[in-house]
Amino acid sequence: MALVILTGFMATGKTEVGRKLAALVDAPFVDTDALVESETGRTIADIFARDGEPRFRALERAAVERACGVEDAVVATGGGTLLDPENRRRLAAAGPVVCLSATPEELLRRVGGGADRPLLAGGDRLGRIRELLAARAEAYASAAHTIDTTGLGVDDVVALVRSLVAGR
């Protein structure tokens, strides 16, 4: 069983919080996006661009299955992972799921203008963030816990996650 699973929208701090929490509790850290990139030798942006989102989601589903098999790990998922019902079921069975969130404006500030976010490519990035958040709201609500990371530092979020999963 995983120690904790971190999920939520891009730029909410899943990877940074996950790494720090794992180091703090001396647990393995598993990032499903990193698993996909490692196993394909390609970036997420490249997979989206060349193969499309459905192919990425299939790779992500396999990465979630592998991540859930790592005992006492801190697992970070991609922002759209919970859209897949099988992923939601598998993650909820593996350990407590904590959804990290932030305001759309904070998310835009964090992602900046880089091209490494394929789902935000072109056009109105803030509008796209709001659209994606609305589409994912139900999936994110399936998490056992939610932490709004707006205005919080990584250490603050790590402490909140630890308090939520202490004595699980």
C-alpha cells in the first residue's frame, strides 16, 4: 500500500511536494509522468504532439498500475490521471489520495508561458486552465482529501499532507 498519492492539476506542486515528503519519511518517490518519460524515452509534450492524448493516457494507465505496486511509496500522478475511472479505482485502493489545488490565476503564474504544457498550447491560457479545471472537478472531488496550495510554500504543503495521512 502506498504511503500517500498526490494528484491534482498541473503546477499544484505534486512532484515537488512528493519528493520532499518522500525524503522526509525515507520512502520511495514515484512520479507517473516520469515513469512514462523514462519508459518511452520521450517527453510528455512529445508524446502528446506526435501520438495524441489517447496514447499518452494509455501509457499513463500502465504507469499508475506500476506505481501502485511500490510499497510505502509517495506517488505523484499527472494532472489528468483521475479522469480515467480505472486509475481512480486503482489509486484509491493503493492508499490515501490527496488532491492538491490552487486558484486558476495562481496556476497560470506557476506554469508561465512555457511550451512544455501541451494542454495549454495556444490561445487564452487562463481560460484553458479554467476549462480544464471545470472538466476535471468531479474527478478531483473523488480524492479523499484536498489541499489548496495557493500562497503556501512547499514545506507548508508537506506538513499538511503529513497531518492528513498520519496514522492512516
